[in-house]
Amino acid sequence: MLNRKGVEGLEERAALRAVLELWAGGVLKATLTVGRDGPFTLANAELVAALGAETDFTVRAYLALGGYRSLDFDSITIAKV
């Protein structure tokens, strides 16, 4: 049996989101907010719309809850070779 505090905890975890930032040339190009469940794929159309002709970019992923974003992030840098 869950008390009210336990229910609030479940509601908060359900509201947890991932914030993805697209960076190119040291400039923030786009910010996307997605659900945290399961893998997420950035479509080519989204990348082209956000980055234009940029070929090298970094994606940073943060967790966010209640309007607050984690200070810790994961990142991956993609470079055309």
C-alpha cells in the first residue's frame, strides 16, 4: 500500500524528462525535450533543421524534473570524416 508520499514519488518519476541540446561551433543550435523511456532517435530532418550545413556537432543529454535540469550530462560528438 502506498501512502501519499509514495504516490507523489511515482508521479515525479513519471514527469522526468530528457533534455537534448545540439551544439555546433560552440553555439547552442537547438534544445529538444523528450520522454526518458526507451531509446530516442534524432531524425535527419530534425538535425538539418537545427544545424543547417554544420557537419560536426555535439549532443548533450540532461535529465530534467519540475523545470530543473541536472548539472550532470552525457555527451557525444559527431564529426564528418
